[in-house]
Amino acid sequence: MRAIGVHAGLTLDRIIAAARSMTPDELSMQALARRLGVDRKAINHHVSDRDTLLGMVAMDAFATSFSAVEIAHQADWEEACRTYAFGFTDSAIATGVLADRIRLTDPYVTQILEPTEAVLQKMVEAGFDDESAMRTLSLLTNICLAYARDVVIELRSGVTPRTEILRGALEQRDAAKFPTLARIAELTVTTYDRRQLEMSVELFIAGARDALHLQTVRAQA
């Protein structure tokens, strides 16, 4: 007699693979059970509910893409951060509407250790201590994930540009009191383009470079 959940070779990997073949809108525990030809209770043995399943699908898709990112052996820490940032962001955007469900506390994080190890090693070799390297990379990761989620929302629903929102807000106020905002509101700028990401990464690197210099000076004092 098979144990609960052991149905025709049913495994978590098989469940996630089947779930990834379905769109988030059509994915439900019952629909997935039909796709796999098993009883829903067999799936519940591995996954408790739909929200958990969607999180697993998101992390599996993200990890599969990001694990392929390679930090060049000859790269310095700055170039390593750029490679990490663009690879991370592109992988998160590729998950589409599931980008909001990427959680780096998820066990799937074990699948993306290689690029993380590589960039941290470059940072430590450059002079960052272990804690500074960890905190600095965490900041970069947060920047990239926030940007990726904004882009996915913009692509899905057509978010109104911030300058247009600003113009609308100024129409309700005396624009003469906000000369800087009024001038900026006339720009044709979108903060969801690639240039925004590139600027964010370069600002991050400039700040990290200054922090590293300060850490080195303090260590020598």
C-alpha cells in the first residue's frame, strides 16, 4: 500500500513542473490534480495550498534562470555586481506576474548559490569584510527586486508615468509654489526603463565604493 502522496511517482519536482505548464490564472490545486491525474489530497501531502504553490513556481522559475548567471573570473567586484544585478533583475522579470512571490528566504535559494558566492568572493577580495559584503549585496538585491516588480506591473497594466501623475497632482494645487516639481513634471521620462536600472546600479556601486574606502581608512587608522 502506498503512503499518502506517493501516487504514481508523485514528487514535489513533478508537481512544480506541472504547475509551471499552467498559467497563474488557471492554476488551482484541483486543476493541477487533474493535470497530474491524481487525487487532490496527494498534492496536499507535498503542498498545503495554492499560495504556497505559486510561491514555489515563482522561485523555481527564478532560480532556474538566475543559476545560469556567470560572474567572469577576471571581473572586479564592480563588474561582478553589475553582472549579478542585471542577471537577477532579468530573471525576476521573466517570472512575470509571479515576481511579487519571489522570496529569498525560500529553500529554493539554495539553487542560486553559485552567482551569490562568486560576487561575494569578489567583494571580499577587494577589501569588504564579510558583514559589509553581505549587507551591501543585500541592498543591491533589494534594488533589483523592487525595480523588477515595478516593470512587471507596468508591463501588465500600463502604469501611468510618474511625471504624468505629478502633473495631475499639481493641477490640484498652486503649481507656482512647487517650481522644481512643475519643471520636472514636463519631462517625458519613464522610470520603468532600462536606463533607470542602470542608473540605480551605478549609484549603488558608487556608494559601495565610498563605503569600502571609508572601511579601509578606518582599518588603517
